[in-house]
Amino acid sequence: DTEVTQTPKHLVMGMTNKKSLKCEQHMGHRAMYWYKQKAKKPPELMFVYSYEKLSINESVPSRFSPECPNSSLLNLHLHALQPEDSALYLCASSQAAETDTQYFGPGTRLTVL
Amino acid sequence: AQKVTQAQTEISVVEKEDVTLDCVYETRDTTYYLFWYKQPPSGELVFLIRRNSFDEQNEISGRYSWNFQKSTSSFNFTITASQVVDSAVYFCALSEAGGQGAQKLVFGQGTRLTINP
């Protein structure tokens, strides 16, 4: 089973709202990733958690706040977003080795009004 | 710095034609991994293949085949007898160590493949 699930599938929020994106995997993977993808562009890495600790933050603005409550769950808390943050947000997971394959979820399409 | 180039931005062919998607990479590492992912309109990136730098054997999986040539730093992907369901954006990616068990993928810009009936 190589399934990564993400909720919600679609999210519309105002610039003053607080919302969260959720990602879950049950493959026993110990590395989890958040990516942002704009239209017609490749995914851009935002954060990486390895063994439930934040190991990479690609200089993401503080209005995006990641959280890894346990090895199966990854959240992305959103607050005071801007319209340019509208994008597809993808979650991925892999075994915690630097050579392993990342498996992606279906993504959350976020629109900020 | 690592780099992946997919020079073909868009390809459009008629169903049943064969089509090759090009991928050229740059790295100074002697050990590295290359990947191909498919992204259909639904948005999910679907893993297709992983190849390590020590294994230059070509691989075939059904209608899909991959040609890895270290001499030209290329990892090309061919779809034989294309079908409408193959329509998607295809990304080639190169892995680099992110430290502490994390991996960073360097993606190409993607090739949008359209198969017309």
C-alpha cells in the first residue's frame, strides 16, 4: 500500500482566516514532506520532517506553520495568507533514507481570496 | 548545483504513436537517484520509476521504457503505443541528500503530454 491521504481536497479561505491542511500515511515512513505547486510549475519543497523533527525549512514565510504530531500525521497550519499563496499543496512521505522514493498524496487545492 | 532539464515543454501526438520524453541532468555526485513521476489532471504525482547511478540497465514496464545513459547524463522515457490515458504532465527528478534522513528532489520543469484520439 503506497497511499498518502490529504484533507481537504479543496479549500477556499479569506486572508484573515486560520485553517489547517492534513496529511496521513500508514506505510511506516519516517520522513514527510510539504510541497507547494503553482500552475504549470514543478513542485517546490517547503518543509521536511524526519523522525517527527523538522529537518528542512526552505525559508517559508511564518504564515505557514508545519506540525508533525506523530509519525503518521503531518499538518500545515495556515494563517493570514495572501492571494499569491493560492496553489496545490502536496504532501509526500518516504522511508527516512536519503535515497528512498517519495510517495505523494492527491493534494489540496487552496484558494485565498 | 544539481539541475534537471526537460527541454520539451509540450508534446502532442495521436493515439498509438510512440513518444519519447527527454530528461538531462547535472550533478557532481557519483551516487545519485533519478525518478520519473506522472501528474494527471487530478493533481496527484504518481511514482513511475527510480534508477540509481550504478544501474545503467534499461527498464521496460508494459508500454513504458526508460533509457539511462550516464555518458550523456540522460534518463529518457518512452511510451509505446500511446493511449489517451497517458495524457498528463511528466516530471523527471534527481535526488540529493537533505541531511538527517531527508531527501530533496530537484525537479525538471515537466513535459505536458497530450494524446489525441
